[in-house]
Amino acid sequence: MSASQDLAALAVESADVLLAFDPVRATSAGMHEHDGRLPDLTPASVDAHLRRLDALLTRIDGVDDVALSVDEQVDLEVLRARLAGDAFDLSEVARHRWDPLTWDPASGLHALAVRDFAPPDERLRDAHARMRAVPGFLEEARANLREMSPIHVETALLRLDGFDGVIDELALLGELGDDAVDSAREAVAQHQAWLAERLPQSRRDPRLGVRLYSATLWHHLDEELAPVQVLEMAEAHLDDVTAQLREVAAEYLGESVHSSDIVRRALADAAVRAHVERDTVVPTIRDALERATRFVADHDLLTLPDQPVDVGDMPRIHRGVAVAYCDAPGPLEQAPSRTVVAVAPPPDDWSPERVRSFLREYNGDLLHDLAIHEAMPGHVVQLARAREADTSLVRRLAPSGVFIEGWAVYAEELLVERGYAPDDDPRAGLRMRLQQLKMQARATLNAILDARVHGGDIDEVGAIELLRRRGFQEEAEAAGKWRRALLTSAQLPTYFVGWIGVRRLVDDLRVLHPDWQDRRIHDLVLEHGSLGPRHLRAVLGL
């Protein structure tokens, strides 16, 4: 076989191996051959999967990359990175041995309930099969989980409280069968009791440590960056963003940039003017989506995909990490399917002060910025364009989180630079610029926090002080970000590193093609799928 044929065969085999091992991930990706199964994370299954990954990596090393085109060389490296990253996560980080969130019985059921890729009776059939598998799946979880971290146990307990909500979602499709439902509910309750019993003894530090974090960052970013480099870049950029914030705040308040506490006072004033209530958070996101869509079309910023979008409350099974997310049809999905932007307003059990803190942070202006990031022209647009693009199986199998988040942060900046405002108030544009810069400071601090949590020694007090002082964040937001940094690793830096990569790429295209308008540049960037910035540069010859 030729080198091109070798690569094509490896791509198909890799897809089969990866998606068969993780059926829930396969459902989300849009491959539905395994929709009736839950993952098998038993030691024998994990060991067998690692052997298959190793065999595939050995064969990749044997491909004559010199005989490949530039596009194929990029695909070879993307495939190698995906397989090596999965092997590293499974063998070295090994979350299935200590993170109860890995043993999630609900997400695979939720995907079948809300993703309309097949008729309800077909999805219900697969949901019934997954439901029957829940007791055995959770029994294996208890057999495999060893010393756990308390924050992961707490979050797992929170999410398991939402299992009944998933049952209610599935009931809208048809009859599940009382026996399967009762057995699954009993198994979840038993697992909750087991986790609650072990919570006081759960003392594992959720921080990865320098060695493991450095390797995790290398695999997840797919960039040649060490933690210290990311940290240095982010700290330098944070100073730049702070200076920009002071200038915009001074213009907004009509004061000198040297006025005391000028940024915090400007943000506080803007938050009051854009106040929302708990029950208007989701409607505000919907309104912002409509306004941003009109703005993108009116300014001809890019080609808009034909993608229906629903905005709604985040399911309990997904709460505890982020305030919002975009749940789009997977890159392998063939059937027409809607995209959901899920938002988590303050829960009913929060104290009044915590709710007020949340609503000051997520005021109307920032919710517009969030809608741009998650939807228009951020994740909803980019992911739909990637799915429509004529790209390879490899790029659909291994989308770059760095590019995905980087594009969304770039989208925030783009709209504000083009004059987007959340309302018709004369100062609404300045208010929006304040929030966008605050969000860019947040993205930058995400990278700093991740590096200092997992590769350093910052504690909760120091982290929250950093986020509040340098990011002008509310107490509730800073506390939530501290939790997220402990619950995840190497995901928070994707916003900053991705934005740097996308912004530099777009800037270079503008220099090379000064006569090109926004639409032509952005369509070019988006037509290659969710490809990492460094690989996209190679494909574009930059």
C-alpha cells in the first residue's frame, strides 16, 4: 500500500478502536453503533485498549510521512497526538482509578434523550439497554475506585442527584420499563450512599503535580509549550489587558486612567445598568443570541451555517464545573440535529448574597459576551462549520479543543471590535468592551491558575485573591473557578493559548491579503474543521 493508503486505513481502524472503547463519547461524536452500551473501564478492558493503542502508534511510526501531502502529514500528526494522548490519560493520569466523575451513568442516557439524531423509538431502545447496564457499571466503579479526592466525590454526589431528571427526559420518548428504571435508580442510590460514606476518608490531592501536569499540558494543548512558558506568556498578557481595561474604564467614567480603583468602579457601574434576575438569565442569553446573529449577518463577518439552536437550563448531571456549555451535534454526526446552549442560573439552595454575587458577575452585558462565546459566532457557528466542512476522518475524530476555545475567545473580541453593543444606550459599546476585556482577563487567568494549581503551590485563599484582584471577579465566580481548576487539568489554558494561536493566524492572513474582507478570512480559517492552530498554519502555508 502507498503511504496515503496506510494513513487512510489507520484512520478507520483508530476510529473503530477509540469509539468502541468509549460508547458515550461515540454517541456525542455522532457514531451510533455503540449507543446501547456504557464504557467498560475494568482493568482487563483498559489493558487491552492500551495494547491496541500501542499497536496503532507503532504502525503510525512506520508510515512514510515524506511520501504524504502536507494535509496528510498534518492528519498523521493529529492522529498520533490523539492516540498518544488517550494512552497517556488512561495509563498515567488514570482518572478511572480515583475520579468518580469518570464513572458517570447519566450522560450517555441524557445524550440519547436530547439528541434528535434518530426516531424516538430507536433512541429509547438504546437508552433501555444502557439503563439495564447501570447497576453493573456502578458496581465496577466501586471495585475500581481507590483513594479519591474530596472535591471530585462532592461533585459526583451533586450530579447523581440529577439522575431522576434524566429518567424524566427519557420518559418523553416513550415507555422505558419499570424494572429497568427501578434497578437503575436503586443502583444510583446505592452508589451515592457508598460515595457519601467514603467522603470523610477521601484525602487524595486533586493536583497532578509538576511531572504529570507538564505531560498532561503537552498532550492536551498539542503545542510545544511547557507550563512555565504558558505562565510567562499569560502573566505578560494579563498586564496588557489590565492596561486596556484602565483605558476603557477611564473613558467610560470620564476620569483619568490613574484614578483609584477605576476598573472595579467602572465594572460595578456597568453591572448595575445591566442587572438581570435569576429567572431572566436564560431569556437574556436567548435575546443576545438573536442580536448577535443579526449583527454577524449585517456586518458580513462570515458565512452562517443553517444550524437550529435551543437555549435552556443546564441539566443537574452536568452542573458543578462551568456556568454554560454548547452541546452541538458531533463531528461524525450524519443526521440533522439541533444544538443546545445550556446555562446554569443560580440554584435555589444558594444564599441570597451568593445569588447577588453571581448576578453581578453574570450581568446582562457579560451574558451577551457569553452568548457570543458559546453560540454566535463562537462554538455554535464554528462546530457547525466544522461538521459541514469537507475534512478527513482524522480531523473529525480528533477535534482540537485549543482551536475550538481559541476561536470562541477570538469571536468575543471580533464582535466588540466591530462595534457590537447589547442595547441602544450610547455607552453600551463601552460597557460591552469592559466585559469583553474582563473575559479576556479571565481567559488569561485561567491559564495562570491551572499552571499554579497543578504545577505550583497556590492555595484556595491565594487563588481567590488572585482572581478577585487581577480579574475583578466576584467571590462566587472566583470560588467556582478554584473548584474547576481542581476538578480538571490542562483544559483551562486552552482559552488563552487557543486565542493567541487564532489571533496570530488571522492577523497574518490580514497582512498577506490586505484586500480580503472579514468573511473571506474567517471562512478560510473555519473550512478546515477543528484543527489546532499550529497545524492550521501548516495547511494554509503560513
